[in-house]
Amino acid sequence: MKQRLALVDCNNFFCSCERIFAPSLSGKPVVVLSNNDGCIISRSEEAKALGIPMGAPRHEQEGVIQKHGVKVFSSNYTLYGDMSARVMSILRESAVEMEVYSIDEAFLKLPQEFGEAEARALRAKVLRWTGIPVCIGLAGTKMLAKLANREAKKRREETGGVFDLDAVADLEKWMERVPCDGLWGVGKRLAGRLAGLGIRTAAEFRRADSRQIRKSLGVVGERMWWEMNGVSCLPWEEIPPDRKGVMASRSFGTPLERLEEVEEALAHHVARASEKVRRFGLRASRIDVFLQTNRFRAGEAQYCPAAGLNLDEPTASTSELMGRARELLHEIYREGYRYQKTGVSLTGLVRSEAVQGCLDLDGVKKAKREVDAIVDRINQRLGDRKNPVITRGSMGSKHSPQRWRMKSGQRSPAYTTCWRDLPVAVLGSGSKRD
């Protein structure tokens, strides 16, 4: 029996999250910046209409921003992650199976009777319950669902944000209008290679000889060919596989030269990485630390060292990993350089229950695990991962300069995850309190 799939994609997700708590921005141009307020990574439809390109450095668009009153936000991943979880929980209720593809996209396996009417009802439900607009593409394979979603977004006013590819009367004729670089996984380079084979549209790709596709594009290209011809062969991951590694790294708000400041920044990255490893029930077998200067600054001395070591016993202990990271940082740090970035990578991840531990006669390792668990619970309830309530001494004081922190002068509050940032409803002068 032919399966029924959908790709649900949140529209301009980061901008949509910001608009939920600032309704006055509806219909106005909005952009969200990357880490350190560097580049534009999300644009509302109004901002796109002004010609603001995706990924453009903010300073290059300052004229357009000022002229048209574009509202600019720093990235607020705490808010975006929580809103994503809310959207995904609603989608999961309608799906037989679900694969979260990214923070703003998910593939759904649906009942056979799920059609356009049900998709519109689901879209309305997500909007009503979360305030996030989505587009839904329906088809029989992942690639076709992605293509249907593309059509739903491109012709949003006409389709109402929902497009069912299985309902297209003449699919071959419809695909003649779709260029190859509009297919999922086909970029400009791959589209150029296909053009060399005389394949320029989705219809021509479907009609091509599978053996020719495999010879030119390999097994991945052949899988794409089968998907476009209605045969599902891309893997389905309802439960994501265990991670192979975790990295925590950010550019500094301003270049650093003093070892003490770099140590403080690195300690924050280790705390974040170790908390994430514990959250997934894993432990790390190896730790690597790196430093970077700013390679874009002409005339400045460049130095980009790294060092790592294999741990005697896999661990997720923040204090143990901080100690190892500090030792590695001391190995690679050199005076006289202006450092722009540091980070830590935890790899060789294994399940906690699979670790054969060493003797712990004095209970030190057990005590460290208990402390980590208590700190994690308190920070999850009262703070967030970027602004924990409880920190380690090596992470410095909140009253210290912390020049390493990213620039985020236009970040919105963590409305949904922090008590102090909860929105406040103010009653009008004629209102009565019950």
C-alpha cells in the first residue's frame, strides 16, 4: 500500500517566534541575526521583499534597515528551541510516525485517509495553539513531500499553505516547470552536472535512466531517482541515533589576550557540552580544545592551535572535564595573540549504562554525578542553558566584565522558559480585577 507522508515546515521560523510576543510587528519587516549579531539568518516576507539577502552581513544592510524601519533581533535560541518543541508535540499527535528533521521541519507518516482537509486543519491548529505559521507538503516519499512543501510555500496565497502532490492531475507536466536545483539535495553544482547529461527539470530527472544516474551521481543520486519515481528508499529516523560528538564554541564579543578570560569562556563551553552529554544519557571518551585568532583581520598575527586527549574512563562530569580542558588550554595558549574564539569537543560518546567504571572506594565519582544531577535540575527549572542559575567558580562571576560573551544587544526575553521573562498583561484603566 502506498504510504502517505507530509513535510511540515515553519515559515520564517525565527522571525515568527519573535512576532508571537510582539504582535505589533505583524506585517512589518523583521530580521534575526546570527551569533555575535554578525549576519542575517532569518527574514520575514516583508524583509525579503526589500531585497535583504539571506546570510548577508548586518553592516552591509544597515542602509536598508534604517530606511525601512526593519526590526532587528539577536538570536534567541532558548526561545526558538522551546517553540519548536511545542510545534513538534502538536504534529506528533496527528502522525503515525514522526521524524524531526530540523528545528523547524518534520516529516510525518500519516494515515491513508489523511488528505488536504486534514492538513489544513492541522495547519490551523498549530497556528492557533502556538502562533507559528507552517506550510505542509503531502506526497508518497520524502523527496516528493519536500517538493510539495516547496510549492505550498512559493504559492502560499493560492495554496493556503497546503499542497498535495498526489492530487495533481498531470504530474509530468507539472514537473516540467520545476528546475533540478529546486529538488531536495540538488544544489547548483549537482544541477550543473545533471545539465551536462541533458537533465534540467524534475520531469527529465524522473525519466532518466537509473543506471546513468547511478554512474554519474552514485548511489545517493540513484536513491533520489527512486524517490522522485514514488519509491521510498531514504532512511526514516523516528528516534535519532546516539550522537557521535558534542561541541560547544562561540566567538568572543571582543578579542581576548589574557589567559584568565579565555579560561572563563572555555569553562562555560565545557559546562554546556557536559550538560548536553548527560541529557542524552552519554559519556565522553575524548576531549579536544581549540583556540582561534581572527583570520579576517589583515596584519594581525595568526595562531589556531588545538590539543586533545583520550580519557582513562568515559565521563560526563563537569568538574572532571573542566579540569582536563584547562590543562589542554594551558598547553596551546601563547601570549601575544588576539584570540577570537575557543571551544571544546567531546567525542567517543558511549551510553552511560555501557561504561565499566573503575573502583570508586571513597565515593568521589558518585558524589560528582549527584552534584551534576542536582545542578542540572535546578538550572532546568529556574534558568536556561545559556544563563544557568548555578555556575562553577571557574566560570567567573556574573559581575565580572565577561568580555568573551557574544554580542546580543537586541535579544528578546526567554518568554516561555524563564520566570523573570514571562510576559506581563497590563489591565486598562477601565478594567476590573476579579
